[in-house]
Amino acid sequence: IPLAVLVATIRRDKGIEVLIDAVAKVRAPLQVVVAGGFGEADYVDECRARIDRHGLNETLQLLGPRTDVPDLLAAADLAVLSSHTESGPLVLLEYFAAGLPVAATRVGDIGRHFADAGVPGFVAPGDVDALARALEAIVSSDASDRRARGELGRQALARSWDIRSIMPRWYELYAELCTSGRE
């Protein structure tokens, strides 16, 4: 059974309810773990109740805070991001560095960047059906297809987020800012 991982503090902006509802629609076998602190106790309770209502207690686990996230990513077959909003989200960089295919909401600069670069699996925030389809597409594919999808993310990461490509752009920006004040 494919293992999906979501690394996030459990709070409303992370859209865990969207993930739960999407997982309930996926017909292919799937195991999901959410690794992260319990940021909003009432929301965690709502998520647990929603998991129970959908009968997903054996399918979707809220693990809580973890110190073994690299091990979870190494064990995972895919990664998930269900956020309603993000500024980054930096976790996508971690997912792609681990070579994982994603089913993710297209949020934040990083999410939009990778979606625009053609990395598959991105959907509109809050769209339960689209997230379910993205999950289904990954889990119903074979392991080589999942690896190929993950490799697309890894290659996009190497092209645009490698320190060797970022530092020259930062330098140019700083130089421009420094000289623009002198004019």
C-alpha cells in the first residue's frame, strides 16, 4: 500500500480537513501519515472526528511532532500538501529533494513556481475533488511512474533552487538595491 506523508503543524491554514475529505474519495489503497505538532487543539479534535466519520482510522494517522521526518520521507511513496494558504511552502523543497511525487495545493511562491514549471500534482487550494484525483493518479500508478514524477520535481528543484543558481540572482538583486539608492 503506498504511503503518503504530509509534514505540517496541524492548524486550520494547513487544510487537513481537505486532505481527510480527499482521502475518503480515493478508491486505490493508500496509507497517509501527518507528521507535525498539534498547533490548534480544537482543530486537531475536529480532524480526528472527521477521520472517524469517514471511517479512516486505519488509513490516516495524525502522528504529532516527530524528530524522524527524513526517515518518514525516505519511507514514503508520495507527499501531500493540502494548505489553504502558504508564503513558501518550504516543505515542497524537502519533498522534491527526497524525490517524492506530490499531490499538493498550488499555494505560495514555491508551489506556484513548481506548478508553472510543469511539475505534476498541483491543484487549487480547497478543491477536495481535485486533490483526490491527484492522490488517485499517483497511488494508482506503478512505482516506476511515481519515481519518474518525483524525479521531475527533483530536477525542477535542482534547476531553480540550487544555491549555485540562487546566489547570483540574490547578488544581482542586492547590487541593484544598493545602487538604486544612489541615483
